[in-house]
Amino acid sequence: MKIKLGVFFGGKSVEHEVSIITAIQAIENMDKEKYDIIPIYITKDNKMYCGEQIGDIKCYKNIDELLSSSTQVTLAQKDNKVCLIRCDKKMFENIVYDYIDIAFPIVHGTNVEDGTLQGFLKMFNLPYVGCDVTSSAVGMDKYIFKCLLKDNDIPIINCKCYTADQYNADLNGIIKSIEESINYPVIVKPVNLGSSVGIKIAKDRAALEDAIANAFTYAKKVLVERAVMNLKEVNCSVVGDYEECEASECEEPVKTDEILSFNDKYISGGKKMGVKSDNEKSMNAGVLKLPAEISPEMRAKIQDLSKRTFKVLGCTGVVRIDFIIDQDTNDVFVNEINTIPGSLSFHLWKATGVKYSNHLDKMINLALKRNREEQNMTFSFDSNILAGYENGFGGTKGKLGK
């Protein structure tokens, strides 16, 4: 019997459209002999839809039309299964649209990749592919991520983090703090976004004020760190879990400006990107060097740091870790992690001879393994504490600690 695989994508995120491309790309490469695939599209207001056209990339040119011919669903446990329940059941329709055995979240950005969707799926005891709630949340928050790495002696560029409250109360204080501790040029980022959204370099006070204001339109916290101007960016993927993981080939993104932009990642390369299994092109395949132009020693160092970072965060499945090399000093720093990378980084594994369908199988098997292990853990503790409330909260028995 085939495994019922629910592929979740979209969601309330600035990377909504990128998620659609990544997910449908993956669906086209999944083994249809093993999996009965149910695409589940999450709208920008967090409604879930299924339907015959949900897995067709061409139908997303007109989303309103797509949704009108699709079925809104929600998850529920019924008859020991996790079911997709129709939200607007018509007469004579079965309230159960379908059921799923395992979830494959292929989402990017805040509100979905940050542990929110993972926690929702975990509430149903549903096996799900990829990082768990904790590693997803830590990986999304750039400041917490860097603090964790620093505490584990993994090299990062020192940074400062500021909140919207601090910004509204004392912008001059923030500027002074940055100028005294970091100095120019600096790079300003929303603390929990990916795809280069909201990122700017500032080389003076006026540019810094503009960069901070821009970043705060995307997040409630911003990160400021020294900008490495003579840099080389290198990315490496890791697949595995807490017991065993392996690192991929390294890639070198090609940027058209001082920082790698959203356009560099998805538009320039996207013109050459396909979603069919016969070409297996990545969204950014047109704007990178693969393998990266680095020495064998640097390649080995980045692969080792990638695996160490993966283990420190407690990741599962596939991630992509982005590095900065300061070409003036040859120092290498972990920059950030993508716990659900664009195109699931399959092009990096293809470079090592791995088929995309096998890459997906491995992630699914790791999710099933984690779920089996969790089923053997104790998550409840039986006690008679509620017996003390037989008279409600007014009696002496209802007073805790007495």
C-alpha cells in the first residue's frame, strides 16, 4: 500500500511564492510508485486547500480561480487517522476529504518554517519531514542562532540585536551603540527572514537609519553586524539526523551587487528553472558556481562546520548552511541556516551523484524514524492531583501546597 504523503506549502510569509515553486518541484520528482501525494496549499491568510489543480504550477497565475475550483480543508484526528476535513461540506459529500500518513512541509519564512507549522503537525502526532519545532525556531531567528553557535565555538560574525520598542524609544541610542561597537560598513537584517528580503548595507549614518527603518517593516527585531566587503559566499547542504549526517558539495552564489539579492536567488536563475523531473533544475541554478571556487582545505573546513552546526541545532532532514569567507584574512564564518532550503538544495546533492527522488526518500525515512523513536517516549504522568479539587476551588483540598 502506498504511503499517503501530504505536501504542505505556501503560508503567511514573504517567501510564499518561492515555497510554491519548491514544493511543486519536489512533487514532480517524488516516486509515485511509493507515495500517494496530496498537495496542500496554504493561502496567505493560512487557509488550507486541496484539489486536482493544487499541484499544477500553471494554475497559480490566477489563485482566486484556483481556489474557487478547490476544497478548503483542515486537519482532524478521526478513526485513528489524521484526516483532511472539508470546511464547507456540501450535501451528500463525505466530511473526510482524505487522510495522510506523513506530512512534508515545504515552506519558507516566518509563520511556517519557524516551527509554527511543525508544532501544528506535532499536535496530531503526525510524522513530518524536516527539522523539529525547536531547531526550526532557532534556525529562523538569526540572533539566537548566532548565540548558540558562539556558545559552541563555531565561528560567527559578532552582532547586535535591537527590538522595535528600542527603535521607537531611542533611535539615536541604537545608532550610537552600533557606531561604538561595530562601526561602518554594517549590514542590517530582519532577524527572522530569508531570501535576502529586507537586507541592506550601510556605510554611513544616513544609510544606517534607512536600513534599520526598512528592516523593521519586515520584523520586530533586527540584526546588525560588521559587513565583510571583500567576501566570498559559499553554501553547503547537510542531510541526516542526530546520529549521522553528511555534507554536500559546496556552491558559490554569484551576486550582482554588494549583497546577494532576492533577484539573484530566484528571478535571474528562475528564468531557467523548471519543475519537471526530466531536467531537475534549481531555482538559482543559473546564478551560482558549482562547485565553489575554493581550495580543497577550505571545502573540507566548510563541510565540517556544516555538520557541526547541523548537530548543534539538532536538525533532521535537509538544511542549507550559508558561509562568509573574508578574502582579506581567509577567515570563514557561519552566516545563517535554512532549515527548509529553496529547491531542498537538491542541486547540491545531484552534484554528488544523488538522484532527487532518492534525496526525497531519505528525508521521508528520517521523519518516520524520528516518529518511531518519539512513540517510545513518555509524554504523560499519571497522578491523583485532580482528586483534590472534588469540592471545587473553594474548599481546603483545592489549595495547592497545603
